[in-house]
Amino acid sequence: MVKNVKQKEIRFNFNGKEIKGHEGQPIAAALFDNGIRAIRYCDVTGELRGIYCGIGHCFECRATVNGISGIRTCLTPIEENMNVASNLTGVQYDEE
């Protein structure tokens, strides 16, 4: 039987907006849980990019984390007060 273990809720910032997540959760998953689907614009085409493979192979979810650019958000767990920034002009939320 699997027990429902409640993880500690933590807060971090994405493009200046406070986001809630759970301890140990990857940044990309926390963003997805908060309705954020697009993480950056493609450098070549300008199209929106977000979580694609979820295992670090495609590099579509790259962002700047605590001042370090090119971090794959699908592999990086969130930390309290972490600062995540992308090249988006504003936070992108799912329209559904």
C-alpha cells in the first residue's frame, strides 16, 4: 500500500512572480502545476518552448536559475526562494 506523504510546500520566483511548489519537485513540474506551460522562446524561430521530454535530453526547458543560465528545469529540484528567469517577456499561463 502506498502512503500519501505530504511534502513541504516551498516558494520560489519565476520571472519575478512567486510560485508554490513542493520540496524535491523539479522546477518544470512546479511551473506546470501552476499553469505555466511555456518557459522560454526559441532562439532561432521565436516560438514558445516548454517541457518536452522531461528527462533532460531535449534542452527545451532551459532557464536561468540563481544567475546560472542554461539550466534544465526538468532536472533541477526547486529550493526555497530560488530565482528562475527565462527570456519570456511575461509569465505564460495555460489558457485552458
